Amino acid sequence: MTTVTLVLGRDGMGDADEADFDSWVSYVCAHIDERAGFAVEVETRGARDVQSDAVTGGTDEARETVAEAKAAMWDEWCAQGAP
């Protein structure tokens, strides 16, 4: 399988600061492979980059799986008291 890469940006994080973003990235890195069912590369946007998330590589199905896993993890992370 071609590598799937999840690129995380800061869009949608509201008033979150860099520590909050770093916490989110750590949470994703710790759980994305298990949630997706395969290894996923995680990258982050630089502070001056466009801040939207992106999923690249792999098949359409693999990218959709990663996008759905990320959305579910966002809900879980927020429910645990994240900003």
C-alpha cells in the first residue's frame, strides 16, 4: 500500500494556542494507526503555512478511512476536555 499522510493544520481550533495544537498532534500520533487499521504518516503545517488539514497518498478508500478516523478522534479529544 502507498503511504497515506495526514497533514494537520490549526484551522478549526478556535482560541487554541501552540501547546493545544501540540497536544492534538500528540493525540493523533498516538492513535491514528490503530483507528485507521494501517500505518499513517503524520505531518504538521508550519505556523506560516495554510492551516487546513489534508490527507494525501494511498487510495481513495484509505484517504477516506484516515479522514473518518481523524474526525472521530477530534470528537474524542474534545470530549476529554481539550480546548
